[in-house]
Amino acid sequence: MNLFDMTKHISKFLVAILVTFVMFGCASQQNKDPLEGLNRSVYKFNEVVDKVALKPVAQGYQAITPTPVQTGVNNFFKNIRDVVTLVNELFQFKFKQAANTTGRIAVNTTVGVLGLFDVHSKAGGARTIEDFGQTLGYYGLDSGAYLVLPILGPSSTRDGIGFATDAFFFNPIGYIEDDTTRWVTIAAAVIDKRAELMADFDIRDKSFDPYAYMRDSYLQNRENLVKDGVEDPKGVSPYNVPFGN
């Protein structure tokens, strides 16, 4: 069993847990954080991971990488992310948006050299954001209980299922056959997103209760996304970016 197959089995186990939490979470409409004690413990663990590994690496990346290169890398991963958006727009019958996203992917992948240059946006095109968590919300599934997942960061019972679905079925990165190439690509995506959110994390850390700030920001922005209220979520963790939420 290779590492990717092992990860698939772990994801299935995670989905089973999340389904259980959905049943629990949907019964708790008033309190969106019934697992706060556990969530805060996982949050502290994730903060250690960020402090020891992710933030220093992202800062080093910013220090040694020219800004145009950083922009190109960021565009590249957003172009991959657009594929996830396209699939979920089709699931939600948003055919006008899907046509726009199809054109965006086609233009940026070809003229934009595999997405390194966001030609579509420079020509006046718009980027929309959709994932399977939003798709489940589109069909009426409540977000359920707020969850902080190990390494993956802030989520909910609905979005946790959405993350696993996007990661292993819709995201092109998951179909890279070579283990080394796949995990290097995932690592690069995480570093890129952590660098992009550097200022947002600094604002969060200056708040009175960073955990509550992250939770409230995440839940509010996810709700806005489900209702098509905002273009791109803030307050999300960099950990889950390679695959979707």
C-alpha cells in the first residue's frame, strides 16, 4: 500500500467520523461549537505546527522568492482550484458561472502558461469560488457543528465531508500518480497559501481570543459563500487549500 492509498483509507475513516458528527451537529442548531473544548485542544496543536513549521517556511519563501514568481505560483494553484469550482458549479446547476470558469481555465492554462499568468482576470474576467461543502449547503444541508481538524484546520461537519470529496475526486492534484510529485505539489500549495494569508493570521493573532476570531470568521464567511455573498473566503486555514475549502 503506497502513501496515497493509505491516505485514502484514512480519509474514508475521517468521513465516517464526520457523518456521525453531522447527525450530532444538525441536532445542535443554536450552538455551532458544541465541541469547543476538543476544538481548542486541536487548535493549540495546529498552532504549534504552524509556529514550528508552516509560518517559518512561508516567511523564508517570501524572503527568497521574487514577487513576480510568488504571484505566478499563486496563480498556478488558483488555476488548479478553478477545476474544483467548475465541478461544483455544475452540481449546483450554475451553468452561466460554469461557462465562465471553463473559459477561465482554458485561457489561463493555455495563454497563461499552465495558469502562471491570470490572463482571464486581466481581460476583465471574474473568478468564482465553489466547493463540495457549498454544494451540500446548496442542497440544504446545515453546516452542523464547528470542527477544528488536526493539520487541516477550521471546518465543520458539512465542510469536512466536502473537503474529503473535493480532495479525492475533483482536485487534479489527487490524480498525480507519482507519490513524490503529488506530495511536493501539495506542500508547495500549502506554503503558497500560508504566505498569502500572512497578514490575515497576524490580525487574528492580535485579537482578544484568536480561536473565537478564527471560528466566527470561518463560519460567517462559509455561510456567505453558500449564499454567494462573497467571492473568496477569509479566515480559512492554509492547511486545507490544496484540495478545496
